[in-house]
Amino acid sequence: MTPYIDTELKALSINQPWGWAIFHAGKDIENRDWHTKFRGDFLIHVGLKYDLTDDDVIMDIGKVQPPGGELRTGGIIGQATLVDCVDKSDSPWFFGRYGFVLENVKALPFRPCKGQLGFFTPDYSSVYAKDKPKIDKPKIVSPQRVLI
């Protein structure tokens, strides 16, 4: 049975490879510079940007190598439950001002849609989603953080 994407859920955009790390490397905290009172299920959206410098951080923490350019970008990739927002944690994944504590993570079939800042309602009917059923080449950011 194909997993169902709840179209009523809010989404949060996360850059790759961090989205991948939530599902494949045990990343249990999403780091943010802002606090949230939101608790509950939400969709995980991955933006178009892929930061190669973050691969090394994931290798150090998760001991798993992200598959680089093979990762999907520009759409919903999964779902999680946000159970807390903390400013301290023993998790090796915590290194932000605030950490959104994640539980019940599950990968979902990729569904393209445009991302936004903060929690947002995905628009699956947009031209972006209809015209871009698959994004083959993510925007890669070099170690100097310049778009290639």
C-alpha cells in the first residue's frame, strides 16, 4: 500500500542533506534560529539547495555518507512529529539556537511543491508542482557557499 500524504498538514522546508539525515542517519533534531510553540505532525519538505559542506558533518555524527546529487529536492519527502522545542540537548544533532525534537519519522513518496519559510501549507496545485514532476539536479553549494 502506498503511504498517504495528508494534504491538511503544515510543512517545514529543510535543505538537503539534512532532510535525508532525518530518515537515514538518525537525525532527531531540526536546528533553527527561532522558537515554535507548534507541536504535532508535519510534512518535511526539502528545498532546492544542497550544501556539500554538510555531508562531512553528517559523516561525523551519523557515520553514514549521504548519496549526494542522487537526493531529491524541491518537494515533500516525509513526515514527522514535532514533540518539543529545546534550547539544550544531548543529541549529537543539536547545534542550533533552538532544536525541534522529532519523533515518528517516516519517509513518504516524493511529491513536488514549492517551499516557504517557517511552517507552511503546501500548494500541490501550483504551476511549480505541475511543471516539475521531478527535479534531477539540485543547486549545489560549494564549501565556499557559492552557487555552482
